[in-house]
Amino acid sequence: MDENNNVEENVNNVENVNVEETAEVSLENAHIKIADDVIAVIAGAAASEVPGVASMAGGFAGGISEVFSGKRNFAKGIKVEAGEKETRIDVNIIVEYGVRIPDVAFEIQNRVKKAVEGMTGLKVVDVNVHVQGVNTDANNINNVEEEKTDDNSQNN
């Protein structure tokens, strides 16, 4: 998270930058290309902060590498197709049991679009959310059922 803040601060501090909604940022005589992996990390960090997202759904290899490295892979479950001026992003998630899936998906779309457009200058055309599963951890199910019971008893 600190890394993302540092990148954003550095982008804001650069003077004489011409950004015309392209993947290339012109700094007088230099060009900066933004890699798909960078966009994926920005999108993954934004999506994982949404309430109701249990985890990002990635492949088997991604899960194994997280276990061995001990580091969280923010690009896990994110697929990016970036052009020169725009990008399309696919987000694969696992939701918590009991959440309203359309609300979670809508919030992911908003946060990912805002984060990527704000940090890269690219126009985000699509943010497609794919729900790959539901986290049915026994503790989560019991907590949701207790909340529903408490709400019903208060309403009566």
C-alpha cells in the first residue's frame, strides 16, 4: 500500500508532464510505458480493499508463490489488456458468504476505474468482475446467521 502511495506522490510531483490519456507519458525527450503488470497491481490493490471480497481468485501457481514468498500478490486474479490510450481489466474474485454480489461488483468497478485512471492516465473502458466462488468459512456463516437472528428479534 505504501508503494502505491509513493508512486502516486511521484507522479503528482513531476513537472512538465504531457498526459493525453495514453499509456506513454512524455517528459520532454523521454517516454514512459506502463506495463500491464503495473496496471494489474493497481487494480488488484483497489479491488482487494472492497468490503465483501474474501480474496482474489488466481491460479494454483499464484497461490503457491504467495505461500513460499510470504508476500501478497496484488496482480493475482487480474487480467489487463492495455492499449496506447485505453485499457480493459478483468477481475476474478471470491466473495464472502452473505454479501450482496451486485453491490460488491459495482464497488469494485468504481474503485478499480478510479485508481487506474488516476495513477496511469489511461482511460478504463471495461472493468469486468468475475465471481469465481463464495467463501463459506463456518465462522463467517455463523456470524451472518447470528446477525440475521438479531435483526429479526429487534424488528419484532
